[in-house]
Amino acid sequence: MNEQMHYSRRGFLALSGGAALTVAVAGQAQTPAPAPAEVITRKLKLGLIGCGGRGGWIADLFKKHGGYELVATADYFKSQADRVGDKHGVAADRRFSGLSSYKRLLASGVDAVAIISPPYFHPEQAAAAVAAGVHVYCAKPVAVDVPGCQSIAASGQLATSKKQCFRVDFQTRATELYIEAIKRVHAGAIGSIAFGESTYHAECPFTRYFEELTKSPNDPEVRLRAWGLDRALSGDIITEQNIHTLDVMSWVMQQPPLRVTGTGGITARPKSIGTCFDHFTGHFDYGNGTGFTFSSRQIEGHGTIPAGIRVRAFGAQGVLETEYGGTVMIRGKEFFKGGKTPGIYQAGAEVNIAGFYRDVLAGNVVNDTVPPSVQSNLITIFGRTAAYTGQPVEWTKFIASSDRLEADLKGLKD
């Protein structure tokens, strides 16, 4: 995927405990693609929390599916809730705004919610939805810190006990080529893994906010609109954006790394703009001589290739190659031709939306997308911690962390 294609994908996104979390997760979220003429037996009343660019886009996909009726919208900004509400015929009195808008939406009578708000808010909003007896469809990342990840894990478990569905929307884990290739790796197709590479190279998708932040750096609503540049609201780029590549690494390896070292900083972006790094590097040590190198950037690449979201795993008998939007294949003794994934961004979401519908109607509350999503989310925070501190970090100590990222919400209306 060339850099321009990758930037377009990020344009969509930009607009819008303890020991139990270390359990290895394998083969999760292997939802088959829906049949072209899926039978719709009833419509689920859907509420949308987060009505920015991606929220509005995914609302269109829920409508396209045919099994949902958007009946309520919630966003801090009234204009956003109204924009999506106007498009989908949501009644004026069911469009909610302010920080607590999600609470009013949950009380309005919905069967399910799609949580597409900034990641900082996901644990609180998901917990409230489960408590309200509502099925949850949640965007990645699910949280920005370890306590938030623990909260999501607990919400997933509580949802299962209450016979509610909870699905996390990772496009790669809903894409057949990724599922098949990684299944083959787990079956031994490339032999013992020696090392791997995980990269996410792109330009900054939030440059349109630079001027506004420069003029009004202390305006809380400006900071909220530019949430992708705020460390606490987004989790920094390694969590908000790079989770796509680190999730594939986690999926391949099936278990968390033992330790990590990392670096990061602000080199190209003006240091007065936001609080996020514009690059990260790291080394994830899985023990027994196996490690994954990682790098990411939100820096102009000046035409260098490859860019995009890539993972390669080198084994004794072969090599796994994956590229989000590009080729997924295995080279070596057990060759797998695979293929390309140009439509993964939309197709993956459509598969998850269809799977969510089937799960709700069938009462399938295994909720098996939650544990791997929590684990990959934790791995991003693991790498971030090493980069922030400049020190090696051990998984067993990290997983017990109570450190939180606290967003500055002063001055925002409730």
C-alpha cells in the first residue's frame, strides 16, 4: 500500500486484571465473511457514540447491512450528532451532546451501541453500556492505559455473564487471508520463529489541526477535536494507530513478550503541537532468542518504500509476509500464495458488523474478540512505557501497573 493510500485510510480514523490478561490467545475472531444475501429477521436499535468522520462512516455501514436502525446519536459536539442524525433520520430529541451524552443515549432505549469516540473514553462508555444491558461494538484501541484495558476485559466478561455481545472491530482479524495465513503459521508452516519485524510508517493524519492548536493551544474544545494529537485522549500513536501492526505481531506470537526496550520522541512535528510522539522504535523479546523489532512514524517519508502497515515473521522453514491493504502470503517449504487485501478497511468492518448482528440474534456471547484485543492493546502500552521511560520493561511488572493517563477535560461541558 503506497503512502497516499495509507494516508486516506488514516483520514477516516482521524475524524471521528492482572495475571488473567497474560493468557495466550490463539485463533480468535475468525468470523467468516457473511453471505451476500444474509437473512435479516429483525432490526436492532443502534446508538452511535462518537459521530466524527469514522463514526459517520461506520453508521453508513451499519445501515448498508440492513439489520440495524440508527435511533440515537451522541457526540460531545452537537453539530456532529446532528450531522449523522440528519443523514439517518434520527429524531431531534434523540441526538445528545456533551461529555455525558453517552449516558443519555443509553437511557433512550437502544439494543446496541457502536463506540467510536476517542479511545480515552472507551472503558467508561463500554462499562456503562454493559451495565445498561446493551450490546457493545467497540472501535480499537479499547483503552489508553493498563487499568483501562483491565476495565474492558472485565466488561467483556460481565457481558458474557449477562448474555450480551461485545465485539471489538479489528479488520485484520476478520479478513480470511490473514486468518488462513496465521492459522498455517500456528500449524508450523514456517517452523520455529527466529525473529520478526512490525512496522507502521505513515505521515501525520492530523496536520489540519496544527494551525488551530497553535492559535488556541489552551482551548479545551480545540484539543478535543484534535484528540489524535493528545497523548491521554489517544494513547499516543503507538496505541491509537500502531496497534494494527502490533496486533498482528501478537496474533502471530499468541503470547505477550517477556520484556521490551524502546525509544521515541518528537523530531519532525513542532513540539508545541499536541503531546504525542511522531515516532517510536522498540524490540519485543519473546524469550528463547526470539524477538520482534518495531518502528513507526508520523513523519514525511519523501517517497521511501515500503510504507504502510507490515508484519514479517522469519522462521526455520519459511517467512510470513503481511501488509494491510497489500499482499498476505507465506514463502518457503509450505508455500501459501495468499493474495492481496485492497478492500480490508471497509470489508473487515462489514464482516464484523455482520458477525455482531448474527451473534446478537443467536445469543452467541462467547465474545472472543475481547481477550486478543486487550492483549494487543496492552502490548502497545508496554512498548510506549519503554519509550517514555527509556528503560527496559518486564511484562510481569508492567501488567500490574496502576498508572493512568489523565485527560485534561477542564472547561468542557457535561
